[in-house]
Amino acid sequence: MFLLVGGTRPEAVKLAPLVLALRARGCVVRVVATGQHMRLFDETLAAFGLVADVRLGVLEGARTPAEVLGRLVPVLAGLMPGHKAVVVQGDTTSALGGALAAHYAGVPLVHVEAGLRTGGPEPFPEEMHRTLIGQLADLHFAPTAAAVAALAAEGVAGERVVMTGNSGIDALLWMHARLRSDAALAAAAAAPLAGVDRRRPLLLVTMHRRENHGAGLDAVLAALVVLSDGMEIVLPVHPHPSVEWPVHAALAGRPGVHLLPPLGYPAFVWAMMQATLALTDSGGVQEEAPALGLPVLVMRGVTERPEGLATGNARMVGTETGAIVAAVRGLLMGEGLSAMAEPTLPYGVGDAAGVMAGVMVERFGRA
Ligand code: UDP
């Protein structure tokens, strides 16, 4: 039996293909929802026809990463016995909690999306989370050659690292194909964009990162106020209070600005398929946009996902108001936009989960 631990939307997107691939190989898989973002995790799993097998209720009122971790580790450790391996994904507090619990329980740990590093100033707390998980993991599924190299540079033995591609691309290509073939699904996914004026360029914005809370977010919101004059802005608002409140205070009621609740995964993929340009600090969106040929501006000072910069699909723009306004307007006036809209697959070709499941069965047996 394999135990997969996750708590946030991106973990659901990137673990779902692995759950399906392991089950397709006859493995018994249990998914634990930590409750970090319970509603988003549940809804996102449901888009893949999955439900969590265990849903923890210990995070009510937990605000800081320290509180979340302190509550999760003992409960998760109690779930570990009897499992051949534990799988965590990415860099969240839930993933670190699962990794620590597996380590204390003596159960082998598998890290999906291993080896991402900024190599520069460290985004808090994600870089610390994924580096610590990298210390604890027995098997590292690295999405790209750069991730493999980062693990080698940290002394991780080569036989523990497998380059797989990112399972988020499996999820994306699967959903993209479904949206093109299932008219009812596409109609439901299109509904949140019903109020958008399709004659104007569509800027799709997401932001949630802790490193941008406060001053960074305020500067971005000032840029969106200026930009809303010439385009439609669609912004599914992350439910974190440090994001939700300032966004509504700055933008609610402004013409051309569509503040939406977090979109279900099919609706968000649909929105990416319709958008002219994405402006984001999301890791997942940085990976998904190149695959869809959606130009993406990254509102960060560093990124652990340099591959999309190298292919020309992504550009770093930071969070400074003037820089964002200039970059968005420059691109919409034609400068470089079509080159950035050339679809590429630097993060994987859509077969990552099958590779991961094959390796897990080989190393741990058909659990
Ligand atoms: N996403 C979604 N609905 C939204 C915004 C994003 O389903 O309203 C998806 C997106 O396609 C990607 C993932 O959620 O797969 C990214 O999540 P997030 O930006 O919260 O986390 P990060 O990738 O930065 O860790």
C-alpha cells in the first residue's frame, strides 16, 4: 500500500495523475488530505474523479506554517505504519509534514517534483521545505535536467534520482484534451468567464505567494488599476486573507476587472486557453502556460523554474508597478508576444506519472 500526502491545490493537480497511474498498475493507494486548503484540495481531486481516502481535521485555526507543521506531523506519523512508501509532492508545509512523519516512522519517502532550486535568494518558506524534503527522500522524481543537476550538486546519489517530467503537465494535457472533446465540460468551464468582453485582450492574473504579501502585492494591484483601462483582467482570488482582502479593497467594482473565486481546475485550464497573457507568481502556472502557448510574465525576483525563461515563453517582471505596466503594454502592442506564444514542453511531455508509477512498482513492489 502506498500513502500519498497532500493539502493544497497544486498537490492535488500533480498527485492525481500518479494516483491514477499506480491504481492502473494494480497498486493500492491511499490519499491523505491534510486540510491545509481542504476545499481546494477536494475540488481539484474531484476534477480527476478522485476523493481523498483520509481527511484530517487537525488544522482548524492553524495560521502559520509552524502551527500547521506542529499539528500535522504526529497525526501523519500515526498513519504511516503498514505502507511500503510515502509520497509527497513539491514544497508545501503539508509535504514537509509528510516527509518528516515518514522519516520518523521509518517508511521510505518518495519526493515528486524534486530538485527545484532558485540558486539565489531563497523564497520563504518553499525553498527550505523542498531542500529539507530532498535531505529526507529515498527516491527523487526530478522533472527536468536542471532539477537532476541540483540534486547531484547537493550530493544525492544518482541511483535515487529519476528524471520523469512534471506530472502537472500530464494533468494539463489530459484536461486540455477533455475540454476540447467534452462539450458539456467545456460549457461549464467557460461559465465563470461569461462576463468578459472578448473584444479586448484578456490578462489572466494569479498571485498567492507569501514572499509577495504586503508591499509586493500592493505594487501589483496598483499596476492592475492602471492596466484595467485597456484590457479585461480576470483574477481568481486566492483565499489567503493576506491576498483576498487587499485585492478586493483595490479592485472590487472596477470596470474590466473580474474578481472571481478560485476557479475549479477545468475552468482555470479553460481560462488559460482563452487568455492573451498571464501574469502570475504561481509555480504551476509558470509550467502550464508554455505548454498551452500562453505567454507568461512572472511576478517574482527569482524562480526555481528557469526552463520557461530559456524557451522564451516566460519573462521575469518582478512586482514593481511601472515594470509590470510597461511589460504588459509592450507585449500587447506586439513586441515579442507571438514568439512567447509558441507552445513548448520544457517541463514534461505528459508521461511523467506512468514513469513514476513504473519505478515505484519496480523499487517497492506492487503494493
Ligand atoms: N489553478 C486552479 N484554479 C485557480 C488557479 C490555479 O485550478 O483559480 C491551478 C493551476 O492550473 C495550477 C495550480 O492550480 O495547476 C497552481 O496552484 P497555485 O498557484 O495555488 O500553487 P503553486 O503552483 O504556486 O504552488
